[in-house]
Amino acid sequence: MTIRVLVVDDDALTCGALRSILGSADDVEVVASVEDGDEVMEAVHRHRPDVILMDVRMRRQDGISATAALQSLTDPPRVIVLTTYEHDNAVMRALEAGATSFLLKSAGPQEIIGAVRAVAAGDSVLSPGPARQVIEQLLSDPARERRVAAEGLVATLTPREVDVVRAVGHGMTNAEAARSLFMGEATVKSHLSSAQLKLGVQSRTQVAVLAERAGLL
């Protein structure tokens, strides 16, 4: 199956480079590119992408608010947010808005293609720099209310759903979680979908954030 990708970036050179990189993969097709966040919703309705590569900073509407707007859709495309900076304070805001993954624009071609494939398959990808920042922010977050809220949400899960959430929090794919928990991959997907519904989140990264806050990891 071909993975349909929408590129969102106000830099023509970046758009061209991403088109060239993704065009080298037999299973990936760039169906469109747009220059600003306020063009994303129309492009999604017109081209039905599976994955969006979204720049953070654009002139009229930034990638964070554009990502948040997509969450109103019944089945929103999965968003990989792109940034130039390793230490970007937009990382957590983008993930909380619904982005599933975060990549540096300096990532190599194979890393970008691999991220698109992983995200299309339901996994999440974080470049090492942003990943460290996310972890540091989670560990330094003193807000007791967030911890209590996360613990309350996790308390609504069944034991097997907790096992799957913990596995996702440790970065396992569905296949890896299935092997670790001695259950079928379809069962893992079912438990994860149920857990996401109860937790009120839509991405694996958001599941991992809640798992960390609730002390499951």
C-alpha cells in the first residue's frame, strides 16, 4: 500500500528536498505540498494524506495550531512535526496538540523515510534531541494536578490495557508488545485503542506521556 504524504512548509527549498527524498521510496507518494498552516485542512480534505510532515513555524498559522485543528476530524492523518532546532520549546506543545512524532530537519533521507513508514504503521518517532527534551520536561514537571489526573485516568484501565500502555511508554511497537506480553498483535491494537479512548488521547506519544506522568514507567 502506498503511503500518501502531505508536506507543509513555507520554505520552497525544504519542500523540494522532502519531495525528492520521499519520492525515492517506492511505497511513499507526496500527494501535495502547501506553504502555511491555514492551507492544511483544505489540502487534507482534497488529497486524503495518511501522514503530514508539518513545519512548526510558518507565517500565518503555525504547525501546532494546524495540528490541533486536525484533531476535530473523525480520522485525522498522523502528523510528524519538523523543526530546525534540537532544543525547541514547541516540542511538548506540538505533541500535546496531537502530533505523533517529531523530527529535526537535519535528519537524513533514510531517517525521514523510516519515520513516515513507522508513523503510517501506527508507531511514533522522536529525534534524539527532542526526545531528551520531552523526557526532561516530563521529569521536571512539578504540577501535582497533572500527576493526579494521569493516575486517575490510568485507574480506569483494565490490567491488560495497563500492560499495553506501559509497553507503549517504553517505546515498543505493537509487534514488540505482542511478543513481550504473549498476546496477538491484533489484541494489542484492541487494548491500545480502548486505552486511548479511556485516556482521551489519540497518539502513542500522548499515551507514553500519560504513562510517565502516572508513574507506570
